[in-house]
Amino acid sequence: MSSSESGIDPSVAPSGSGCVECEQSRGWWVHLRRCARCGHVGCCDTSPSQHATAHATATGHPLIRSYEPGESWFYDYTTQQMHESGPHLAPPQHRPVDQSVPGPAGRVPQNWRALLHRPG
């Protein structure tokens, strides 16, 4: 996967340490995903609000990278394919390691497991 062919911009830093929309709405997330083109950080599809997918749909930015510690995979919404690796993106490479999962701490409801999105 080459950055020029895919529209990846490896120079763009992530938008923050958590999901942009969940931070604005005081929501919570399970895992985080980073747009490989513009750096937008959104929540995964297991999270109640699925902001990473919503961002890809709204912007046409098809590639995301995991924003979790120890993970470097990419996902292409257009082809629905995972890529084990890709271009190195601007730091930081993942959310803060002391951030809770799900997170952020203090906003995750006690019944969070019952609120997960399950494809069906």
C-alpha cells in the first residue's frame, strides 16, 4: 500500500488522544481508529457511535489505522480489506497507554457491555 496511491498523508498528526465526536458529546468508546488521510480519531464499529466509519462515509477518506497500542494494521472501507502494515504515520502512533479501555475513564457506563454495537 503506497501513500501516494491510497491518499494517505503520513505527515498529518492525529486529531487527539480520543474520539473527536465522543469528546464533544461526552460519549465513550471501545477502541480508537485514525484516518490515514486527515488524522481524524474516531471510535470503532463496536463502540455505540461508530464515529470512524461515519467519518469515512462523510469525507470519502477510505483508510483507517488502528490507534491502539501495539497495533499497526490499516483497514480500507472501499475494499473491506485489512492490511497488516502500511506507511509510517506522524506521531503519536496510538492513544495514551494509560487511557482506559473502554474509555475515557469516568464516562464509561457500568452496563457498557450491553451497549456495544453488534453487527447483525
